[in-house]
Amino acid sequence: MALLKVENLRKYYYSGLFKKEVHRAVDGVSFEVEKGETLGLVGRSGCGKSTLGRTVLRLLEPTSGRVLFDEQDISGFKGSSLKSLGTRMQIIFQNPESCLNPRMKVYDAVAEPLRLHRICERSEERGRVRELIEAVSLSEELLFRYPRELSGGQLQRVAIARVLGMNPEFIVADEPTSMLDPLVQAQILSLLKNLQTEYGISFLFISHDMQVIEWMSDRIAFMEEGKIVGFR
């Protein structure tokens, strides 16, 4: 049974004062992701992969089309409905620093979404943060360091811990290892696979690296110029 269904999704950008020009970043895309499945999305830079991932999550407003999550059309969600969806659908960014406050220690960075979405009582917070840090194979001693004191691989693990804390069912992983060296990249990919097995998470895994996509994915979608041109 599909957890996510995307039907004829479009995201267009318009420019020009007198003669309107249209950039079709996502142009009539349809696909499904099953529960516990990883669908790999591969294509050249600029083909619309990241825009598609963000539009699916409603981080960007679609121009047209539908996104169904757990058989519910979320395309028109707003306000509290959209906020509640954020605990079930999450994103891991290419650059982990984009979601980490440089003035916030690791403990507070991981605890922040727990507080925002009231996922656990404050009396349970410390134990939950420690569980999440352990789940991403980080030492507790890092909890009271700042992001600038961590390596790239450690920062991405902290970002994954933040996402994991919301118990998501579906994650868009947008080039999550492309900024890491090969050894750390392999460690993060193995971590994501292990977390998927343990928690039953579904992934839309975005990359331009075919080797990474083949290793991570159950199925692969190929994207060119805003369109999905084939599956494998």
C-alpha cells in the first residue's frame, strides 16, 4: 500500500514584467512511495529534484496537482493542519548547518523540535535526547558543544537526530551526503539504512550520484528538465 502518492504535480516560476516567462521546475510528475520503501530520485543538477522534494512536503506551494499522504490529500493543507503534518513528513538537507542554530548547543538543537511539537514532557526530554543521540551513533559528550566544534559527519548525524525525534513516517533525503568525504558518506548512508529498518521509514532519496542511488534505493526514478522520464 502506497504511503505517498503524487499525481501530476507541477511547480512553475514566472518572471518578466512585460513578457511573462515560465520556468517549469516540476512539470507533471507522478509517482508513489510504498510504506518502508526507498524511492531514489536521480538526475543532473538543475533538473528539479530538490524542488520536487520540497513541493511534496509543502515547503513550496504547488502550482497544480495533488499529493496524497496516507490516502489524504494534503495539497491544500494550511495552518495547524500543515504544522501537524510536519511531524509525519520531514527532510534531511544537503547542508546540515542550514537547520542548526550556530548559537545553540547540540542538546538544545535536538530538543527544539520535541518542544515545538510537544512530543514529550519536559521531564522526559533529557532521556529522549540521549536516546536520539545514541540512535545516530554520537557520544553524549557532544551534547554540550556548538555546531562549529563538530565535523561535517557529526553535524549531519545531529540533523538526522532532530528529524528522528519527530517519529516521521516519510523523509525526503536531499543529497544528504554529497558534502561529505567518501568514508563519512558511507557511514551516514549505512546509518540511514539501519534507521529505516528499525523504524520502518519511507524515503524519497535525492542524489545526482548513481552509485549512491543504486545502493540506497528499492526503485529508481530518473528526472530530466522537470519531468520523470522513467523508472527502474
